[in-house]
Amino acid sequence: MELFERRYGTASTIITGQLPCSSWHDLFPDPTLADAILDRVVHNAQKFNISGESMRKILAERDAD
């Protein structure tokens, strides 16, 4: 929470992961804290959902040939 509080409105923060946003609340034991953090993360955010085949799988198959 402190990290997001310090950076909120002053600096960019990039967050990556494989967990869908709809499951983020499950990561926090305290729902109030989850709401506070996620409000700061999502407000003014640009979200990119990337889909497709795993690059590790593609490269492994290419290297196996």
C-alpha cells in the first residue's frame, strides 16, 4: 500500500501478471486494504490483455526442429 500511496499521481507503475483483474481481491486478506490498493492501481490505468500462444512454447518448438 505504501508503494502505491507514494507513487499515486506522481509516477508511472507497471504491473504484470497472469491473474485476471477479477481475481485480484482474492490476493488480499483484508478487503478494505484490497479496495484501497486496487482503487489506486485501476484509477487512470491503461490495461492491456495479451492473448495467444506462449512464447516459451513457440521458441522451444522452434529450437527442437
